[in-house]
Amino acid sequence: MATKLLIVSNMYPRVGMPHAGSFVASRVRALRAANVQVDLIGLDLISRVAGQDEITNEVQWKGLEASWGRATRLVAKMRPDAFRARSVSRDVLKMTTGGYDAVVAHGMFTPPAGLVGRHVANELGVPLIVQLHGSDVNVAMARFPKLHSSVLNGADGVIFVSQPLLARARELGFSSARSAVVPNGVDSGLFRFEGARSTVKHVAFVGNLEYVKGADRLPRIFRGLRNFDPGVRLTVIGSGSLKKRISEEFRASGLSDVNLMGTLPHAEVAEVLRTTDVLVMPSRSEGWPCVVLEAHASGCLVIATDVGGTAEALGSRQYVVSSDRPVEDAIVSKTISALRAEGAGAVQRRTRAEAFDWTATVGRELEHINAWTRDGGP
């Protein structure tokens, strides 16, 4: 049974980006709560600083009492080639403490954690497990299919957050039988349902204000909702490259009262969701969106585009809209129907979300990791 893991990840919460890789941070805390020792090394995306090869600092997840623990930011802007990955892996090995049962790599971006993890696992003589979350397959693997397929097919096990993500990886060259699907989890203590909402209807968006998340669709969606109910409360949580554009479009559309809250700590996101009736998700790509379970745990209904593992996360196709049709109008229509339903199904959504608590999630992951570890490493 795995009792000590080395986790390498290029996704993790940090100053200014408290939600970047929050699902990795949540896993680390849940693993430690399950008495699994975890050494965590973060691979950063920051360009190399002249004369400075690495920065080591204590990373606090702003807004939460728990620290994510000691993390190391390897400062290197890389192409996903073997030479640079070997260089980074040597730096990683200098920071390890030994006695690991497996190396677990999250993400295949820049630098690709799976490629770095492969070199580290080979040096340590332990199995390599790769965990994939969405864009690392839909975007990164689509760009470098041979590299990613080589890493994934050579791993001792690969965990995907949704069935569509696994299917997409197979389309791009992943062929190993050592795969499993374990969805992301939810902190069901932080995100909780507290009963009936206010009589004033509240619709929100939570996510990066980027094209991939469909943030550009928000002005038209919110305008349609305001036409239905002039008193509906509208909130946007998140930051990104489209923030200025959509803010200007809100004002031009007579929606100057939309509450643009920026990026918030998870505790504050949870407070907003406890008062939200419907969360809209007009995304163009998703792996397994954590915010769906966070909303459901809060009793909030979610209306989303049918992309990636979204329908799987929702647990029903009733609340997804096809990305082949005018998405904005379809989301407005379904959201209006949901608002008229006066919060029906909130208790059932909460109950379903509880089954995905992080404790249960890492338990399922450990079952697969333990099985692959028993089969032996490289």
C-alpha cells in the first residue's frame, strides 16, 4: 500500500492565482489526512531569471487556513523536449527525500510534469502515475501527440478526470490498458447548502475570464436574463484577459450593476454560491469542472455547454446545451426555466455532491495507485 508519494505538478495555487491547480492542492491535503506522506514539487511557468536557477518558498493558499506545504518553483521556460526535461528532473531529484512508493505527475504543460516525472521515477526505481485534468489533453496533447502518447503509454498508470478526456487521449494516441477515470472532488464542508435562497434571483459565473471558458458570451447571456427579470442579481467571479472587454460590454448593454468580483479565495466563492440560484458555464472546453460539484454541494443548479466531462460532472444531460447551436440563447432559456422552478432539486444536488468529497476521491485514486504499485515499477 502506498504510504509515501512524490508529487510533481505544474499546476498549484500561488500568489495572484489562488485557484491555479486548486484540485492538486485539495488532493495533497486529502492524501495527508489519509496518512499518506506527500513530498510536493511544483514546476513553474515563469521565465528563467538570469543567474537564478530556482526559487524555494512557502506557498500559502490565500483565504484558507491550511498551507499547501513546501513547494519548489523551478523557474524555466521550456519546450517539451527530453534534454530540458532531464535537466529539470535532476533539479527535482536534489530535493527528494527518498522512500517513495510512486511518483505522481499532474499535468503535461510546460514543463510537462509527466515527462519530468518519468525521468525521476526511472532514477528512483519506482512506478510513475500520470494524472490528467483537461487542457493537458485537449490542448497540449493535441499539439504534441507523439510526446504525450510516449509518456502516457510508458507510465505505470494514467488517471483521467472524465471518460470524454480518456476518449480524447485515445484518439490522440494513448493506448495503454492501465488507465482509470476518477473525477475531481469537492470540499463538502466548505461548499454547503443552507436552505432556501432569497426571493431575489441570483445568477453567477465563476471561472477565468478567457475565451476557452466562454467569458465573451456573458454579456449576451446576462442581457437575456435581465430582459426576463429586471431584478435578477448578476455576479462574475474571476479574472483574465477578457475582463476589460466584457466590463465595457456590460456597461454598453445597460448592465453596469453586474458585480465583477475578480478572483476570490475559495472560502469567499463558497459564500457567493450559497446565495446563488443558477451558475452558468458557457465553456468551450472542459475536463471535469470542479465548480460544478462546488455549486451542487451549495444547492445551486448549473447550466452549461456540453463539452468535455461537463455532462458527466452534472450527472444529467437535462442541464447542458449543445455547443452546435446558439449557446447564449440556449443557456438563457434553460436558466429562465430553472429560475421559475424555485430551487427544485437542491437537496438532491447536495446529496450527490457529497459522494464526491475529496476523502472519497483520493480513496479511489489510491486504490488504482496501489494496484499499479503492486504490479511493479519500471
